Amino acid sequence: NYSEEYHYWDSKNLWSANKHCVEAATTPWEGSLEQVAALMTCHGAAAKPVEANSSSLTEFRSTIKKAFEDELSFVAINFNRQTLRQRGAGHHSPIGAYDEETDRVLVLDVARYKYPPWWAALSDVFAAMQSYVPGFFSTPRGYIEVGMPKSEGILAL
């Protein structure tokens, strides 16, 4: 199996590895910020969900800058695509880069078949995290501060 040989997560092993933890954290599936953070925790990451409505643009910017100072940290976002004039609704993706000069982030969209990586103003992304779509995953949106465990040579799986 390619994913076993090269140690990456795919749609099969994400849900089947550490099955008891994953089932407890994600049943019933709501796609919430807390559930995605719990899923990451089941696989060894330290994950802290932060609701955008309980944060600020300044705090979000600071969190992103801090994450890029540590090679084992990143920030994942849960946002409303419609706020950014994209098709779809709620979505989760990691932030791949931050450009301080333009105050923009590179979103590494996990739906690559639909959207390649794209740049957006940090303020627009933050607004999309504060957006609410009635009837569609009514849980609060925001971001997840993620820290990967240190290991010998490669990231632990």
C-alpha cells in the first residue's frame, strides 16, 4: 500500500488507524472544529481549536506567525467558502504560508480537484471563519493550532 510505504494520511488510514479514538471523537460526524481537532489528536498531534468569534484578527495573525516559526506546527482553518466567493459551504484546509508584507495567507485547499492552493487577504479569511450558514453544520467556525510530535528523523505516525 502506497500510503503505508511512504507514511502519509489518506482517506482510508485516517479513519481506520486508532479506530476506537477516531470513532469516539467523530460519532456522529458534524464536521465541527472540535471534531477535526480531536481527530488530529487521535493521530498524535496536539490540536487546540479556537472559535473565530472568540478570537480576533490580531490573535489569528499572531497564531499564524508563531506557527511558521516552528517547523512542526501549522494552522488549519474552518471557513465558509461562500464568504470568499467560492462554490460550496463549510470547509477545512491548512494554511501553507503567510506573507507579512501583503497580510495574505496561502490556503492549501484539500479539495485540490476543485481549488488549487490560493492566496487571500487574512482579513477575508478571518471573516469567512466568522460566517454562519443556517442549517449547514451549525457549529462555530475558526482555526486549529496544530503541533506535530517530534521523532527521530521523520514525523511520528
